[in-house]
Amino acid sequence: MAPESPLASQVVLVTGAGRNLGRTIAREAAAGGARVGVNVRSDAEAADRVVREVEQAGGTALALIGDVGVEDEAIAVVDRCARELGPVTSVIHSAAYRSHGELVDLELAEWRRPRQVTLDAAFLLARATLPAMRAAGFGRFVFIGGSAMVNALPVGHGHVATAKAALRGLVRAIAQEAGRDGITANVVSPGVIDTEARASVVPTYGGWNPADASALGRMVSMHEVASLCLHLCRPEGAIVTGQTINADGGTFGFGD
């Protein structure tokens, strides 16, 4: 008899799971045997599509609609996931906020929105799931960063970069507070991922092609990033905690 997958006993909550990287993570987590909470902020059709894809492949998934950067909605998402799939054992926070504007042009609300989507959501999800993880003696947090958190590039993404960079402090705090309870927390920071929107990357980055600055000579794939995230969620990922992992194919600069 084949050994049981290390994800088979897990409930994995994936945010931003309706498209691109989040969708890939959700599908691959389910393929590994996990029961998967497919969270999107409002696009129920996208969430339902991912759930159908998982179920057609023989997996188990649940669409969870809610803005996890809002306290009541984050709690409701976690509670429903636990009620219908079981207590959350791993959180992979892939939800992202995309906007462009130089700092002097930003209204305060626009400055705050990436923080809400990225950092506030990570905190709210951690606070809501940590008690059950502690009781079980096992838990995993993987928060998706990005190249902007290191370089604050392209110009006009300073508010996004600041929110992403703050995840480093949060995972260190979770690692210190919950490590002896069998819980880990890490940031996975991809470079520019080869997604459905890749055709728009070069104009967005002022003509700079991310593949040119990669040691691999190409962008990283969604599958590669998803595989790393899921490795960190498995029991054998236990010794990696409080870290920011640059999964960018050796991208050393923005064309400089």
C-alpha cells in the first residue's frame, strides 16, 4: 500500500485562490490530499470554478467568499472552513492588491489598502487559526511576498512594497511565539511569476524584462512556487520558520 500523503490529514486555507498563483496552490494542495478552503474576496464564480476543478480531480474543496483583511469577514471565513472541512492546519495567504501610484500622489486610503489586504489579513488569519493549531500541536503559515518588498520597484509600488516588507516582522513574531507548539511561519517571495498576465509585465516594468535579470534566464512558474509553499506546509518543513525565502530564480536586479 502506498504511504499516505503528508497533506492528506490537512485543511489548507488558501486566500486569493480564484486565479493565478492562489488557484495553482489550491489545486496542488488538493491533489496532495488536503481539504482546501478556496478563499476569494468577492468573485464567487472564480472560487466555484476552482472548487469544480478540484472535485473533478477527486479532491475536496470549499468556496469561501470574504475579505480576509476585514476582521468580521476573516473570522467568518475561518469559522466556516473549520465547520465544514475541519480546523485549519495551514494558511497560505496569496491574496494580493495591485495598484500604481507614486507616494506623493497617494491618498491615505490608497496607502492603507495594500496593508489591509496583505498585512492585516495575515494577522487576522493567524489570530483566528492559532488556537486550534496550538491545540493540535501543528500549524503552518506561508505568506506570499514579492520582489517589490526588497526593491520597491517598479516605481509607483512603494505602498505595496511597504505592506509586503512588514510580513517579515510578522512571521518572525509568529515563529517566536508559536514555534514550541509545532507551528511555523514563513514568507515565500517570488520574483515575477509567469502568469496569465505575463504579457503585460515588460511594459509595467518600464521595458525591463524580468527573465533578463534571472540566473535561470526565465521567470519562475506558478507550479514551482506552489510546490515550495506546500513543502513548507508538510511535517518535513518544520525546521524552516521565521524566514523570508526568495524564490525568484536568482533575480539580482532590475536591469542594473
